[in-house]
Amino acid sequence: MVTINLDAYFIHKRYDDGLLQFLKNDNYEEAHTYRLTMKNDGKLDQLYNVTMDLKFASWVNDDKQKIFDLADEQLRLFNRIAEVETDWIVYPLYYVAHQYLQIARKIRVKDDKMDKNAYLERCGRAIHRSFNLCLNDRNPELHEDRKTGCYLLANLEFKLYHLLGNRDMMKNLVKVLQSRGDEIPPLAQSLAALHSKHLVMFNYYMGEYYGCYESDFTKGHSFLSEALLECATNICDKQIDKILILLIPFALLTTRQYPNVNVWQEKLTDNFVALKVHEPIVSCLLNGDLKTYDTNFAKNEIFFLQNGLYVAMSLLRELVFLRLVKNCWKFTGMPSVLQLQAVATAYSKSAQGYKKRKPAKADDLLLDELECQLANLIAKNLVKGYLSHANRCLVLSKKLPFPSQST
Amino acid sequence: MQFKSPEKCNKKTLEEDDEFEDFPVDTWPANDSLRNTHNGQTNLWEEDWDDVEVEDDFTKELKAELERNRQQQQ
């Protein structure tokens, strides 16, 4: 029998596993006794009673609604207790909030009478309160400030908004974190630094938000690179895969880096989704094969949509076309005037595959289309030169017709 | 290199889509992170985008096609 003295935590202002065991809902049968004799204003007594009820209800496990209500009350009480405590309370607060979210998720699946999101929304309000009481702490002693924990609570909010499919709430959260950026400690100096998975999660959610929802691939790339670098192989293989699913296209769009497949294959097990999905597309970006790109795009269209990658993957097509133009220029002896007729030949071959025979001379419609696509490349500074419509040719800059793009 | 078709594993990710946060452990030593075991990003990523030249079936056929086209034009 282990006796856990709750008084001590609130006197010494520190927590250990004993406090977390007390807060935990599903360990009723374990041989712990919890003692609380400290005089308090009633909030701790209430927390004690609610927590013990929650343990019992979770053990009996016949009334999901009751478990949910108790978990809700537990977090609300803990929020009120945490308001007057220092930074030590933040991890236990996160622990209670996380536990509540797990309970809210389970009940969502089981109960179809109530609006399926109502439980999560109620849970979200309590968690948002926890987040705010970290964010808005005004403790003059910086090392005791609860702000250190706001990333952990932010991760819970991100998770919640994912479950609710609520992008607006996510946007609000990011805005708040940005506008208060000067006041909150940097991620690496916050409580998250002691819990590596939170470093990975926060960077991942931020990168996903920017890249998938705001189409800001530069920010997306930078957060996701951070997420990746915080990962440890073997421990985080699943997360590395999910990070790479987003990071590979963002890297291609911004820094033109692509994965060193051999290194990754050596490190990781072979059921890696990221490499399987992206490797064929990377090949197309390197050889200019539009048809294979289109085929792979069509095959994975739903996957791209579900993972928020549709825009990014669509934008990559232009880079396949760019590679094709560059190869066409190389294979025709790097002329300073590239005939559109040659580009048309290459384009027909690339976009239609090997088998179809095309007429020897491209028609005006195709040449117009190509002029339009080339004009876009010039406008984006991916090609240096100009188009001569009258002569149906692309006049290329003598110095660096294809500007360097690696950064 | 050979890659199996992606459909099968796609399905798996979609079903488990929500579970990014299921880490087997809460924390690990900073020394074990990719940042420290892999010298930052070097060698995880290829950086030869501007100069890379691929020789495969597609580029060979493209070359041949352009050559055929050139001869026809003359």
C-alpha cells in the first residue's frame, strides 16, 4: 500500500509521479491511498472528492456521461486551483486536461444521441481556460511564470481543433501565440523542452497550419524541419513519416531540396508512406516526365486532399514543366534561342507518354498554350529570357538562363 | 530502387490520421535527436537540384524524340 500525501505537493510547490497517479482516472484498483489533511479554502477538498468519484466511475464504467461530467469538473476545479499556483502546477494541469480530452473523445464515438461535437466543444472550453491561465500569468518572477506551459496546452488545443475540423479556431490559436510571441518563452526554453514529444508536436502543428491551410510553404517548411530534427529515430518513426509526408513537397517548393532516399531507407522501416507517395513524384521533378507525374497525382488525389497537400502538390507540376524545358534546352545543345517547336515536341512526349505518335508539326493552339506556361515561368523568375510570339521562340539570357534555385 | 504501390499504406495512414501524438515515450535525450545524430540536415536531403542530370528511359527517349524532330525540320 502506497500512501500519497497530497498536502506535501502544495506546500513544497512541486509535483512527482505520485500527484499524477492521484489525478489519473483509471487506477481505482491500484493499492494507493491518498491523504489530504491540509487546511484549504475548500477547492482542494472538492478536487479530492471529484477525483475519487472519477476513479470510481471509471472503474465501474457503466455511465459514460457521468465519467465525462466528472472529468469536466475535475479540470474546472484544477483550473481554479492552478490560478493561484506557480509554474510547478502546469504539468499536472496539462495531465488533467489531456486525460479529459481522451475521455471526451471516447464518449464522442459511443453516444450518437447528442451532437457528436458537443462533448469535444465543452471539453475545449475548459482546456482553453487552462491555456489562458498559463498565457496570461503575470508573475514578476519569470522562472515561476506559468507561461512556460502554454505550448503543452496549445498542443492539446491543436489536437482538439483537428478532431472538430475547425480551422478558424486553429487560426485564432496561432494568432494569439504570434501576437504574444514577445512575452512567452521560446519553445526550447519552455516546459516543452523537458518533454521532447511536445517540441515535435508543436512544430508539426504549426508547420501543418502554415503549409496546408495558409499555403505559406516557407513557414511550413521551417516549422516542419524543426519538428523533424527534434525526432529520434526508432522512437518517432511514425511521426517522422507523417512529418515527411508534408515536409517533402514543402521543401521542394521552397528550397528545392529532396530526400536522400538511400539514407532514409537505411534509417527507417520499409512501410514508409512518405517515400512511397513522394518518390515517384520526385523522380518526375528530376527528369521532367509530366505524364508519370499526372498519373501519380491522380492515384493519390484523395490522399493529398485528406492531408492538406492538394495545393502544394498541384504547384509542383510547374516545376516538372520547368525541368522539361531545361532538359529540352540541354538536349538541343543549349541554344540561346529555343524554338517553341522543340518545346512542343518535348511537351507532347512528356505529357502524352511514349506510345502516342504526334504530328510532325505542333499546331498553333499547343504553341499558344506553351507560350502561356513559359510566360509564367519567366514571370516567376524561373527562366530568364523573353518570348518572341512572331518567331515562335524563347530567347534565353546568355548568362544563367535557368537561375539557381537551391538556397 | 523499388517502391511498392502506395495505395495499401495510404489507407493505413488515413485511418490512423489522428494519432500523430501517440509517441511511445514522453521524452528522449536531446543527443538522440536527428539534429544531433545527423549533423543537422546534411545528408538527409539532396541539394543538387540545379545540376542534377538524370539518365533514365524517359530522358533517353526525350533526347531521341528531339533529335528526330530536328532532322524532320531540316
